[in-house]
Amino acid sequence: MKAARLYAARDIRIDDLAEPPSPGGGEVLLRVRAVGICGSDLHIYADGRIGDTRFDSPLVLGHEFMGEVAAVGADAWDGDHQRLQVGQRVAVDPASPCYHCEMCALGHPNLCPNHTFYGVYPTDGALQECMIVRARNCFPIPDSISDGAGTLLETLGVALHAVDLGKLRVANTVAVIGCGPVGLLILQLAKLAGAASLYAFDKFSWRVEMARTLGAQAWNVDAVDPLALLQQATGQRGADVVFEAAWADHSVQLAADMARIGGRLVLVGIPGDDRLVMQHSTARRKGLTIMMARRMKHTYPRAIQLATSGALHLDGLISHHLPLMETVEAFRMNASYEPGVHKIIIDI
């Protein structure tokens, strides 16, 4: 079977791999149908690592994915504790916690120190034609959700977790820095949660325009003074909740500057240099509550419900579809931020 593997930074090759074995207990064989490219994939692709996690052998990327169940092992119960059937379309939660540690017992599987994660070393991801996955990670999706939208349920889960951490209240003022797919989904969720005013900022014009179509007042940070505009728009008060969903570099300080006194700051972005820089006096004097978003938890059922209800539209975030054999080009386009790129889906 074909697979796209990363050998070193910016070195993806299409390889022939052996077919997976039959699924064991609690496993299914998945025929992968679609994979989304995520910002964290771009970190691994561009830097050869994410945070302090590196890889030293060819790695199959891809953690936003869905597929069709091709075979089931014994006790193949899905994430809703229903038996999986051959032929079902499922979205897959890429995180596999241990379910036995303190964090898992407390209901925080996203913080499990013993977890594995599809597409992060040493566990191969979904940019391959077939793979074995844990049945518990699978969530059946209805026909009303397209293959591409099925991959975005993971992205939506990240946005849901971030909004949960933000503890939004009706009529709050919300600012989002970074209008990639996660930031755009946060905007939609904040609107659904009752935010009175939405402000969005990005450095790419097509992302700014997309944020505007979703109901936000949005600006290009390279064309304006974003802090001055936000302060003017809020009567010098600042935003109740600020979500940093960019690359977590100078945008972190900007987010802290934008938050009101006593406000909340949710950090979703991942810095390329694995460092967080913020002026201490800003956060201290404002008494900010700062939350660090670690992936997601317990979000797939809610994400599927939102996607089927029509409350938000996932397909509208998909800008490109490319086949597996063009994975190299897909990553090049995404990493170079070609105009018009939002979410690239690799169809397998």
C-alpha cells in the first residue's frame, strides 16, 4: 500500500508499505478516506519536531482523519460504546490515553502522560491507505457529514476545548488572534456561545476576509495597529476573553495586551521555538487568568452534533483537495501559505 512518510524536515516521500495485519482485540482495520493538514503537522514538517518531540526514523504524518471500517477485531467498541461494523464511516480521535493514570481517572485524558498520538513520533499517522486503530477512538459519522468535514471534527474538537477553557458568558467581548481553521472555528463557537462582539486578527488577507464572513470585525495585523484598533473598538476596556490561535510568538504578548483587566487568555498556538515570551507585568497587573489548551477532551460527540445540526459549516473551511500522491505539493502549499489556503484535505 502507499504511504506518505517524513524522513527529515521538508522531506516527504511516497513509499510502498506492507499491508496492515488483521486487527486484534479492541482494534479495527481502517481504510483511510481523508486526512487534513494541521498546523502541528506543519511544525513537524518544517522543523523536524514539535515542541521537544523529535523523530529519528521515517514517520507517517496525519492526525486529522476519517475512514471506513474494513475489518473489526474482538470487542471492537467505539467511543460511544457501540459495536463497530464493517462499512461504517468513522472519524478518529488521534489521542490514545492509558485510561489508568491519575489524569485519566480525573477526566483529563488529554493530559495523560502515557498517551500515544497518531501522527506524532513514534506512532504513525493516517497518510497511508490502511491502518490499524483503536476501536475506542472511532466515532461513527452520518452521511450528512462529508469525508472532508469528517477530518475537521478533530479541528473542531480543539476549538471546542479552547472555548470551554475560555468560560465564555453571554454578551462577552471576544478577540481571536490567528484565523487559521482553529481560529475560524473558535469564532463560530464564540458566536454560538453568545459573544456580543467578535474581533479577529491575522496577517493573511484571505483569512481576514473569511473571518469577516463569519461575523467578526477583522483586520490584517500587517496593515494596522491591532492593539490600538481593539482598544478603540472596546472603549479602551479590552476583550473579556482573548484566544491566541496563531504561532504563539509575539502574538502571545499581543493577546495579553488585548485582554481586559481581570480577563481570560487562552493559548492555543504552538511556538516554533518551544518558548513562551510574555511581559510579566502585563499579566500580573491585569490579574489575567491564563489557560493553556492541550488538544481536546470529550469533544467528538459534541462536534458531530454541531456538524449535523447546521449550526456551523465545516466544508466551507476546506480550500483544497489533493490526492495522496500529491502530499508533497500539499505540504509545500500549506507551509508557504499560498493565497487562498485554509484547510487542505488529502483524499486517499
